[in-house]
Amino acid sequence: MAREKILSGESGDFDDEDHDLRPQRMHDMVGQRDVIARLQIAIDAAKKRDEALGHMLFDGPPGLGKTTFATCIHHEMGTKIELTTGPLFKAPKDLVPYLTNAEKSSILFIDEIHRLPRAVEEYLYTAMEDFRIDIILGEGVNARTHNLWLKPFTLIGATTRAGLLSGPLRDRFQIREHLNFYSTDELTEIVLRNATKLAVQIEDAAAVEISKRSRQTPRIANNRLRWVRDYAQSKADGIVTLEVANAALEMQEIDSLGLDRLDRRYLETLIGIFEGGPAGVEAIAHTMNTSKDTLEDEVEPFLLRSELVVRSPRGRMATAKTYQHLRVAPPDKGENAEQSPLFD
């Protein structure tokens, strides 16, 4: 299996599309202040003891900074980091090179760790607890087990679906942190900082507008900023004003709440075809000619969080906020019809 990216403690070279915009130290990070405060205590204590950090698990939706935390921790500790992802491991033998090559206090970062096969996950148990792995030499009746001791290392796992992790694996992480969504003020600060890194002149009002349409997620804010920069350089004089930002985002069909074309198609289908619901997600998906997984993984999480859709035992339902946002009148279903509780 091909090895993944390795970072040295000195160079910090990280071949990633977001590298230029990623903070390199935790004091440069915006948001997640409680998480940062706890991690800084753990890092400071580990450095004073000259020990490896305890194993860490970061969970939360995509784009909130799980990988950024891992790379910042590696810089704070001054150790090497190796990055890989759960789906790449097919058997325990694929994990052996990562563990045997780990240096003292180095970091092994596994993204989407919930997708590790069960056999690989169980192979991690002794490595995490005892810094030891068992290697089988030979085959059949001549096979024998060799205990190989590892140098103390830190495993950092990242997952978007912590509920899929087994209990024994979760319990082996000494530090567990959940990352929350960002406020508009925090995203505005991120946009302004990254505009400076991209050498883009941007007005404060434009940065606020980009932040409002970024779904409370830094990765999306960075993507929106890059697009607005391209638009400004192509269609304007390179300066991102509020008018330029609005025009760029409207061309991308991103509305004032951050909804894109697929989000609005979902809401329009729910309202126009199913009269606001309740409707099952499979029926909505078939009507839109879109896969059910796409709606559940990409569309519905933000609509539910934004209170534009609610789930009932009978299916998805539009709320009063949906009709207000789309500027359409809610249907009159009669007194006995089921309605969203948010209409009251």
C-alpha cells in the first residue's frame, strides 16, 4: 500500500490544496476556543514530561478543522506527522509500516477512522495501549508469533460519524473533542485573514457577506472566497467589494442563506410536489432524479440545522421559514392536516 503524506517537525511541508490557508499554530486558529485551551494544556504537560501526547479523537461535520488541528499539534510538539485515511487499510499488514516507522512522540493521523475494517481496528488496540504489535512469522504448524515493541506515538483519529466507531476503539482515546460550527464573526475573521494570504483586497462588508453564505464552515468559506477572488480578477478590478461578492455568489447560485441550486430544488420539490410534506426522502429523491444518499448526506443536514426542514414520523416537512425564504404562500391543508410545529 502506498504511504501517505509525512511532515517533518521542521519543514512543515504539506502538499494540500488548503495548505496556504491553514493555520500552522493553534494561536493562529479562529474559533473552537474551548477545544484549543484544553489541547494547549495537554501539549504543555506532555512537553514538560518529554512524553508522547495521549491518543486523540476529533469528531464533527466535514470542513471544521479536524486535519488542521492535527497539523497544528504536530507543529506545537515539534514532531513528525504521518497522514492517512481509514479506507486505505484493507488488512492489518497494511498498518504495520505506519506503526514500525513511527518515531518517539510522532503523530499518526487517520482521517475517517470509522471506516477502518474491524480486523485493522482490533490490531490497533495493543498498539495504542501497550505500544506493541504481534507479527506472525511462517505459516501453518510452523507459524510463530513475534512481539514487536513500538516507540510511544500519538494516534489522532478524525471522523464525521463518531457513532460508527466501536466502543473499545473510542475508549482507547484519552482525549476526545467534538468540533462545533463557526459563528459569522469567526468566519468573517477567517475570510479576512485568508484574503490577506491570497493577496486579495476585500472590503469588510464583502467578507461578512461571504461568511453569511458559508454554512458556518471554514472550508466552504475558503472555497467561496477563492471563487469571489477569481470573479473579481476576471470581471472587476480585482477588489472584492460587497457588490462584487454578491454578483459572484449569485452567479454560483448561492443565496443569502447559503443554499445552492440542489438545496432549493429539494425545498421546491417538497413544497411544489408534496405540498410541504410530510414526504419520505426516497420519494423526494425519486422525484428529483437524485440519489437518496446525496440528499441525506449533502442536502438535509444543513436544511435541518437551518430549520428549513423538520423530520416527523411520517417524513420530511417544510417549515414556515422555508415559505418565507422562498417567498411563497404556505398551502391551506385544513384544520386536521399535519403541520410543522414551527408554524405555531
